[in-house]
Amino acid sequence: MNKIKLFIFIVLLILTGSKISAQENIYFNFDYSIFKSDETNSVLEVYYSVNQKSLTYVKSGDNYEGFAKIHILLTNRTDNSIVIEKSFKSSSIVKDTSGNELSQNIIGQINFLIGDGYYKLKLTGSDFNNDKRLDVFEEDLSILNAAVTSVRMSSIELSTDIKKSANEKSIFYKNTLDVIPNPSNLFGMNLKELYYYFEIYGLNENNVSDEITIKYSVEDLNNKNILSFDKKIKRNSDSRVEYGKINIDSLQRGSYYFRIKILDPSKNLSLSGEKKFFVFNISNQVTSNSQQDDYLISEYPAKDEKDLDKEFAVAAYLMTEKEIDRYEDMKNLDLKRKFMYDFWKSRDSNPGTPQNEFKIGYLKRVNEANNNFKEAYKEGWKTDRGRVYLVYGKPDDIERFPFETTKKSYEIWKYDSVEGGGECVFIEKQSTTGVYWLVHSTFKSELKNYEWEKELAP
């Protein structure tokens, strides 16, 4: 998954009269799992969480109310038709916004019954009281679980707790269990145990022997085995629920893979699945907290050159000419890895958290630019509008002027807080092409043409 949103983000609030205004950015954690329902459908479970403190609160009687809004859009990739489009709202109602009442995460789960197919899932989390503050998650899904004939395994759901339950009305209930999702896949601190849940299908006598082996392991990003154990199970039904927990208190801070293998040598069966998770601990860190230690437990020592070069390309808008020349002159892969790690680290807006919020926000805008500003034979982030979107962020207002007989199509992007306020003007120089060129900007380092309106003549 491209999400790798392994964070629980906590922001400070500023009290202004009866309304509490949160920071400009808001971060949601999203995840999902797919389980078989029947012979024609699967269950898509969508998980989300957001910290209470990141919402905007409004005075309501004796309480303060904040709401997280979740918009779910599922489209069919074969014809772009809308399969599901729904919005949901989760509330946070507190007596006081200055104390410990805002210390929790709002966690939710939404289930959908869908048939096999190829889909695009888009999840948008926003602050209901300030809908300009939003976060977006997108993922392509291939759901082919319903008509199972061979042995298949569901998604692996990582959880903060799993308990026996008879409460079928609970949003987290499935197969006699309450499975509390962890949409961030972040563990450590007060989460010293990683709970897991998955299902196996197609366990009939034609597919498997009377006994099969399930191998569990936790591995680092270099595929080094950190811990592992095996489990033998007897075939007693066509499907099976597997769940349990692993103590991860001894793991150092960093990213890991939880991997599962289902083996039956006599039937030539070897089936595997994995889920990435992150551990953030303080008490068990090595005594040295040097930058080198942080680098070694980051994702970069395992990055290949192709991924590094792509990351460098999209980040080049932020680099000086010296930084660009330095990277392009590098022939050593490890030097490239260290360069990109240092580049993002130096721009980390909150180094006390396990994630780099600046990098997360920037790469999120790359995805948004690709979705919104793609032009013929050019990815969205490479276009003029895409570059401005990456460098300056989402504009506070966009004025769009469609083609007229006397004027070309153009857009004016307005920013309230960048360099004290400014704007960028884009013109579709060749009508109907959808290619917009930056022709004027009030920002210091951008192109200036105060007579840009002369270029609107068709």
C-alpha cells in the first residue's frame, strides 16, 4: 500500500471564545481489510482514526462538540462508475477542551458488501466544523475472493485488542470476536502487544491435508527475522478464523513486517501474506540517539535506487541547485539513501514524533497533484499547476474562467498566508488541450507578467 501512514498525530488547540480552532493540517489514519462473505460477495471493512485534539470544537450548551467526517468513494476501474458513495460522521463531545478530555483517538469502522471486481477506493477525512481541513487516502483494490476454489487468505487486520464477545451490534464484531482495529498500524508506548486477525478459505480435503502449518514471523525492512513461531492446525471445516497476539515490547523503534505463511508440502501449498507496522518506543531505545541511529531504523537503508530517484525527482522542487547537483553526481546507492534521509529530516516540522509530518504532507500533495492536474503524457506533479501545488500547497481559493469566444480558459489561484498573500495565474494557451501554463505570479521567485491578460486573446 502507498498509505504507509503510520502515525498518531496530536496537535495543540488555540482557544478563541466559544470556538476552538485546531491547526491548519489534519491527519487521519486509514486502513482496510477484505474478507469473504459468501459465494458472490466480499466484505470491505474500512477503518479510520483521528485524534480528538485535531478537530475544531464549537460551544453547544454546556459542552463542546467536534465531528470527524468520513467520505467514502468506491469506483469501478473498468468503467469509472460509482459503486459506493457515502458520508459518515463521528462525534467528540466534551465538557472541557483544555484538559485530558481530548487525549483519545476517535476510531471507527464501516463495512460494505461488494462483489468481485477492480476498484479504486478514495477515503476523505475532514473536520466537520472546518471542511477545508481534510486528509485523503486512495488505493486500488482487486477483490477476487468470493468464488474461492483454491486455498485463499483474507487481509491481515492488525488490532489493538481482540476479545470474545456476544455483542453482534458492535461495529467491531465478527465471528464471536470484538476486533478493535489500529488504522495507523502504530504500536509501542502503551501498545505493547500486536493483535492480529485473518481468515483462511478453501480448506477442503481436495486442497489440503488433515494438518497444515502456519508460520508467523516479524521481520525488519532488510527481511531479517526478529521473532517467529509455528502453529499446526487440523482441517475441520472449509474456512477458519485465526487470531492471536505478539509481544512487541522488545522491538526497537522502526518499521517491520508481520508475515504469515500457510504450508502443506504434501499438497504443494505455499500461501503467504504480510502487513507492515511501525513501533515507536522511548524506554527501550539504545543509549545513543544520534542521527545515525535514527537513519539505521528508518526505511532508507532498504530503499532501492529506482524508488530513491523517483523520490528525488518529486522533491527537487524544494532543493537548491547545489543539492540537486550533489545528488545527481552520486554513484553510490548508500550515499543516495543517506542524502534523501537527511533531506527530509532537516525539514521535519515535529522531530519528536515517529513520522515526518512535512514529508507526509508533501508526498500527499504529490498524489493529489497526479489526480487533479494530469496532462497529456505528463504526470500531474510535473505540470505547472502541479509544481505550484507542491511548493505552496493547496490554494485558499481558485477562480476558474472557462473558454469564451474572446478569451482563453484561465485560472487564478489565491493564497492568503504565503508571503503575506499572493496569487498565481494559469492560462490554457491552446484551447481544449487541458494544458495550463503559469504566466504570472506575485511570489518572489516566480514568473511575473503584470500584462498577462493580453495573453487571453484567442
